[in-house]
Amino acid sequence: MNIKRRLTIRFVLQLATAGAFVLLIVAATFFWALQRVIDIRISSDFASVGLNQLVESSEMGKDGIHFDPQLLEQVKKNGGWLQSLDENGQVEQSYNTPKDVPKSYAPGELVSYWTGDLPFPYGLYLWVQEKDGRPFTLLYGEPNQLGPLLKK
């Protein structure tokens, strides 16, 4: 093999290695930026983004449902609370729930709170989904900051 051919092969291999390294850096940067955008969206609007992730990352165990601790911490940072309800409106589990939030809901009561027909000091977000063959209802609440302002 002559020297010209060896130099060409070495140059091509170095160029391919550098190109692969650049692609790896670009891919890592893209996924890092995507994760940051998701984190920002969760911290600013947990109800629309975080509830879906909370349900998708949850696991059913013998002692109930288990949520991702990082997402539960985000609920607390946002000043919100969570309740997991069974089919009869009874609270199975709660997280960071204030004392003035009911532990069970009569038929239609939750919908009245949710639609605003009955006064409730919290903004409510409801997520209903079937998981492991069982209906799963998650109630997320956060302080209703607009309610007192609108009444004035």
C-alpha cells in the first residue's frame, strides 16, 4: 500500500470519527433541551402536563398505587395536592392534601366542585383513565387564586 492511500484512509477514518462524535453531541444536546422544556412545562402547568406523566409512570401494587417521587415533589413545589379516588368516590390515597378537602365525594359532588356549581377553595383538575383493567381517577387541586379576585 502506498503512502497516498494510507493517508487517505487515515483522513477518512478521522473524519468519520469526528462526524460520529459531533452527531453524538448534537443528539445529547437535543435530548437534554427536550427534557428541560418538559421540566419547565411541568413546573409551570402541572395540571395539563404532569398529570399525564404521573398516571403513566405510576405502578399498581398490593398496597395501592405508587407514583414517581420526583413528580410528587413537583406537586408539592407547585402548592398542589393529589387524591386517588376509587369507583365509589372514596379517597384511596392522598398527597399534600389540606385538611379542608373532603375524604369522600357523594355522587355529583365532585362534578359540582369541578364545574364551579358548588363553591370550593381550590381549582380542580380531574384525570380518569383505565390502568391494569381498573378505572383510575386522579384529582389534582391547587389554590384558587382567581376566585377571590373575581368576587371583588
